[in-house]
Amino acid sequence: MELDPTVVPREEDMELSNIIPSTEPSLTQKRKRSRSDGVSAPVAKRPELDHSTSNGALVEPSLGYPAAHQPQWQGTIERAITSIVSIRFSQVAAFDTDGPDTSEASGFVVDAAAGLILTNRHVACAGPFVGEAVFHDHEEVDVFPVYRDPVHDFGVLKFDPKKIRYMPVTEIQLAPDLAQVGLDIRVVGNDAGEKLSILAGSISRLDRNAPEYGEMTYNDFNTFYLQAASSTSGGSSGSPVLNIEGKAVALQAGGHMRAATDFFFPLDRVARALKYIQEGKVVPRGTIQVQFLHRPFDEVRRLGLTDSTEAHIRNLFPTEVGMLVAEVVVPKGPASAFLEEGDILLSVNDNYLTKFVPLEEVLDSSVGKEIKIKIQRGGADMEFTLTVQDLHSISPDRYLEVGGAKLNNVSYQLARQFCVPVEGIYVSEPAGMFRLDGSDHGWIISSIDTKPTPNLDEFIAAFKEIPDRERIPVEYYSILDVHTKSVAVVTAERHWSGFRLAVRNDKTGLWDFTDLGSPPPPRPLKPMTATFATLDQSLGAAASLFHSLVKVSMYIPCRIEGFPKSRKMGAGLVIDAEKGLVVVGRNIVPFTMGDILLTFADSIIVPGKAVFLHPTHNFAIVSYDPQLVGETPVKSAPVSPIKLGQGHRVSLVALNHNQRPVAIETTVTDITTVTIPYSGTPRFRAINFDAITLDTPLAQQCSAGVLVDADGRAQGLWLSYLGERTNSGHDTEYHLGIGIDTLLPILSRLRLDATPKLRGLAVEVTPVQMSQARHMGLSEDWVRKVEAANKERRQLFLIRRTENGSETAKVLQDLDLILAVNGKTITRVQELELHEEWGSDVEVTILRAKKEITVKVPTTEFDNEGTKRIVFWAGAVLHEPHRAALQQSKKLPSRIYVSGRAKGSPSYMYGIVPTQWITAVNGRKVTTLDDFVDAVKGLPDNEYVRIKTISFDLVPCVLSIKLGLHYWPTSELIRDPDSDCGWTRRNIQ
């Protein structure tokens, strides 16, 4: 049957929890930041090879330069390359404007004795950094940041020079004063992911305002940039810009995506900062929280610059073409009560200036002191006295892990971009309990549980008092829209993820973690009573079914079994109000790991627990405590004895896409066996069922509901089925119904407090009509038997796949045509239904290669819980292959399946990808999770581990993974029905 799919956008998860932030399978790359003006910051990227360079060879592009210059440049480059390094790095956690990611860049040694490497700030990372530098002779050494400028795009990494044993480590001298227009330069670095590329150019400008890379990302300001045409690309960030003497006159920082233009950071402030770092001192940085731009005189005159002032400035600075103008004055900053946007800066401490460097020299040397600023506003001179603020004090160096999200103080970087005060809690990783409504980016939390949170300390103090699982209000707004405040009621989450503070340590390069303690115990739940809304009488008997519908939401702290989302919401049907049992689609409750909440009458929220997951059909059963809903008139859905058939009239009672109740009378158009398409990533997929389709477009707007007869009795379930992923990255959902009779045997066992033990054939089948079966070799006798067995539909079932490793797969094969089981002709998919009455083996008559044979087939006992153990190692999520993986794989290389990986983790950096199997650790064969844990336990930190993997397509690969146990400790989650959340965490290493 051809299904009518509904394509829904894939939910993006920045990071789900401290267990596993993000596990999206993608290339380990960081693309250029871009906006409509085409400006980009070329950080790590692996594009197609650029044929203008030569794969790391020392190529001297002539570009029309005189041949006499070539030998001298050759010598310069040969001396410089021993100081230039390629940098592989990861920002391991979301922080400020950057999310976790892995990338490549360049840098160069500026102090060989102390082991200091200059690179960009967007390489050194505002957040936690892990990386290594590779020198020209391919020696590798660990590096860590000792400084990243709060505003400007430069940072300093440190390495141990003693670790470089096979070549002398040399340094490149900084020469900011030698930069001039027309200077011939060479940019030497890791261009486009190559080990070493050399690009030539000439400096064309010294006074370009800092390039804008877009909103919600890092942008430099209050500095000039140098401009040239050298056509660098991703990976060249941090490269030295060399003159013919081999001195660095600038630092490669960014480039234009649609032109050959590149932007270089000047080295004046770098040279100053380097002296402080070499002396082991803090680099003083001052600010008045104002962004200035250099405007040409024609623009400044329009802002009110007087002729006399212009003449005076031009007389003082004969080559000057413009002045500094206030572009952004940050509210509540030191200058907010004095300066305004459009003010023309004349002097500081009675010294006239038109450049950024003299301004920053005064600010950086006056931290905590007063300075005198003279400006011109609308032609009038004004003078103010301001106190210079410590720029480091408004540059976050801490972040909080809480409820699966990551938070930090609002930074000056963001406040300046959007002209908001430097206060509030910024959600750098919107996930877990802080996956708030609206856009995924730019949330600022202003209060939690009615307590204001102007900074991280206030937030921590407020959250410490909140019990686990408490429902609390959170007030927030988007930095993109400060006019609109929102409130969300969230569930405090302290049982899946940690509550700890990370503080940057520039001595070690690590971010030190402090556990912030255990939460207060959950408050006991008290029974509550509510009434259901009165619906229009025109709904008739179907209206009573709304007393059996509940809203079901599930939060999933870690993506496993290929499931693509962290939150799901839909409708469930109360099938036993006395015992508290609700049936819900497995698209809503895909496995037992997670937090389930049930909402009754849009008023009462109670916790639920997954007690049964059907292994082949698209439903799960969730239990709740009926006492918690008090006297609320919740009803068990009555079951109709009439089985649905094609053409029957039926009412669809459901919640629509807005979670509002709807009901419509319609007709069953068809009931037939369907096949949900495979997804590229194996995940649960309903198989071997007859689907009900309806004659109403409203059905495709309702993800869950119930099919009801004229007397208000349930005849079927209406469910949403997760299908394939499209090329655009969206997940396809199918809306179909199944008969209620499929559920009843399971319900009868659960009412007896017994766990159903389902057995059957571990196969996926698809219907075959007689016209096809005849040509496959089916005899006329069997055609007559099929016609006699099924008056309505003449079909048999072909085995599409057997489940890998099952007892059934030892006998039956793909493409076998099932004729009979224990002598009964099989013409309905229900006759292959899993149930408890199947014996340990059955006789199956099949047609194989045009031969009819009868074989004894062992049946398989099916699990109804799914994954029961998860191992987290190096940022990878490992578990036993789930049923979908067993169905789609014909060979099982091991029982260690990679289900996901975290961005910024070692597994992401070094190439472990989801759907791989791990088969060996350091040459030691591993088959099970126990084997793997034994093999990795005790391995030294920060050293490489050799991992052999096999892809889902059975392609082997050996990877070297450097452990980072400080950020990615080895741990596991084990299914434990007796624990509070149903799982227990255990630290391994």
C-alpha cells in the first residue's frame, strides 16, 4: 500500500543533558560564519580540494611578483614554517555565542622558550577547549589556552617545548609597526584543511572597521582590521601574515565568501598582551561599554562635526580621513548616563585621538580609574568623567550545567550586539528543562520560581532550594526581542543530569568542576480533582471519549535507538482507569528511558511510567497512580465488540496539532497491510500490521486519538508512525489506525499484574497477491487453499527480512513465501501476531526457490522493554543493537553499537559515527559491552586508544581516539525498575 506521508521538521537538540549533549551524526567540521553581506570567519572546514594550492607543498605563487623576489621569499618561508602549526581542537561545551564543535585552524610560535602559540580567539575558544598542535615535521603536542581576549580576535595557546624532540622550535617576531599599504605579504597556514599552504597578497587597507560575521556569534569591535586579497579559506584562521623579512605584521582572522578579500587582525594589542603573559601577569583590559566605529569625515560632518573641529583634527593628523563615533552605548554601562549613539569622540584625558589603539591604551591602563572624555554632539562640545570598568569582569569565565542545559552570565559580547544590559542568565545550550518555547537561540532567564536571577550566583542560590521534579515558573525573553517577556512552567530535573559549576583555569587550561550538591527530596504528590470541559452536544456519544483522552509528554535525556528527538507530545487513551493504564503511540513513548507526564482534563499533571513496549506494533502502555487524579471523572474507554471493516462509519476522536479536542464522523476507506519505509538510521518501525485509513483530511492533522462507533465505544487507535528521513533532513510521519483488538490480549495480562511474554516468528513480512505468487512457483492447490481461507483478500506473505541473531533466522530466510503455520493457511497478518500461546517451535510451510517445503522453526521470545544498558565513552553512546538495527543488518560484527555521539567530544573529533559497530580496542577483540568496558577501564587519560570499527555497510576502519576523561568520563546507565527514574547511573572511569 502506498502511504500518504506527512513531513514534519526535525526537532533540533542543542544538547540534551550532561549525559550526552548532542548526538547528531555529521562531519567533524565547522563552517564559515556568514551573513547576507557575505563576510565569513574561515575556521575549520574540509571542502573539496582547492587546486590553486598544492596539498601542503611549499608552493610559491608568483601572482605577477618580480622573479627577483622569489628566492628571498623562499628563504623566508623555509625559516618560518618551523614556527607555524596546524591546530585541531574542540570546544567541548556550549558557551556564550558558540556551541560545541570540532574544527581545524592555524597558529604560530611567538615564544619558543615558554611554548606560546598565537592564534585567533575563535580558535582558542571562549568556552572549554581541547586541542593539539601539529608542527611542520608532524610532531604533535597538546595545547591549551592561557589567554583569549574578551573582545579582540586573538588568543594564546601554551605547549611544552620539551615535547618537540626532532626539530628546533623557532619563533616568529611580531612587528605590528611594519604593516603598511602596498606591503607584499604571505599568509602561511592550514588553508582549507591542508597541512601547509602559502598564499600571496598585498595589504590594501589599514583602517577597515572590524568585519561583521552575523548575529548570535562572535564579532570583533573597537579595532581596525587590515585588508588584502589573498583568497584564504577555512582552516587558515590564526595564520601569520608575514613580510619578506619573516616577521608577522598581522594575524589572519576572516574573509569574504564572495570575493578574494581577507581580513587581518593588527598586532599592536597582541604585542602588549604577550608581554604580560610572558611575565605571568593578568592582561589588564578596560572598557566603558561603548562600541566605536571609524567614520569618514563626510559622514561625521552629517552627524554635526563643526568646521573648526574638523580643521583642528586635520591639522593634528594630516593623513587622517575620519574620526571615531559612538555606535552602541550599552545600557547600565559606565558610559550609559553620559554618551549617546552618534557622539563624535574628540579626546581622552585631553589627548585628541582618531584611532582605536590610543583609545585602548588609555582604557587598558586605567582600569578602576577615572578618565576624562570629550565629545561633540550636534555641534556642541561636551566633557564627561567616567570610571573605566574591568573588561574581564563582564566576560564570563564560568558556566552552569543544570537540567540538561548549560547557562552562563550574559556577556559583553552579546550585550553589545543587541544593546541590552550585561545582566541575566544566558541559555547557551537550550536543552533539557530549559528547552523553552520559541526560538532555540538567545534566551535570557530573568527569574526562576519567582526569584530574580540577574547573575549566575543568584540563579544557583535559587535553584538549590527547588526539589527534584518540582513544577516551577521560569520567566525569560529572547535577546532578539527584548520587548516580549514569556513564562514557561518547567519540571526541575536533577535525576538525569548533574548540577555543577565549571570555572575556567588558565593555569591548567581546564575548566574545573564543582558539584553543587544534591537537591531537596521531591515533595509528596497530593491528589487533585478537576472537571472536564463541556463539549458541544452535537458530538453525541463520541463526546464521552474525551474523558478517556489524556495528553502525554515525554522528555528523553539521551538519544538512543536512533530516535531523533528529545521531546514528544501527543494523546493517549485511558484503557483502565482503576489500575491507571494508558495506551500511547511509540512515536510518543519510544523506550523506557525518560520522564513521562500525563495531563488530565488540561488541569492535573501526574507522572507516568512505561510498563510495556510492543516489539512490533506502534503502541506502548504507560501506568500512573489513579489516586493522584482524585475525583476527576476519568473513564476507561469502552471497547466495541464490532470489528472495523472497509466502508464502516466511524468517528475520529482526537487531539489536533494544537492539542485541542476534535471529533468528526467519517468512513473507513481501507484496511490493509502496509510497510513503513526504512530510515537510514535504524530506529523503531512498526511492522506486520493492518493499517486503517480514513476518508477525511482532518485525520492527517491529528497525531493521536481513537476510532469510535455510534455508541461511543472504541474500535481502533489512531496513531502517528515515524517513517523515513528525507534528503532535506526532515522526518516523515504517517497517520494510520489499528484495530483495538490488537491491544486487548496485552491489556488482559497487565490487569492481572503479569508481564506479557510474547513469542512468535522474528520476521518482517509483506503481502503478495496471487498474480505474483503464481509466477514465484505457487501451485494451483495452494491458490485454492488461499481462496478458501480468505474470502475477502487473496494474499500470502513474503518474508522481507529475518531478525539478525534470532532463533527464527536460523531456519527461515529472506524472500521465503509463508504458506502455512502448523497446517493453517496464512492469509491475514494477524495470524502471525505475537502472543503467549506460540510454542517454542512451529511447523512452517514455505515456498523457497519454487519449492514447497515444511520446516520446524524455533520461535523467538520478544523483549518488551528495549535497551537496558547504555555505556558512555569518549562522548559516544553505546548499547546493544536494538531491534531496528537487528532487522536492518544481515551481519552482526559485535554487540557494541554506536547509537550517538556528542559534538565537541573525542568521538566526534576523531571520527566515531552513529550506526558503527566497535570490534576491537587496542588490538583486543571485543564483542559485548562487558568486553568493551573491561578493555577501556583503566586506560590512561589524554592518550590515544586504537579503536576498530565496522560501518553499518560492513566497511572496517581503525580510528585513534584521544581520551579526555575530565570532560568525558566513562559511565553507564543500567535499567533499574526500582529506582526513582527507572535507571541507575554508574561511573566507570
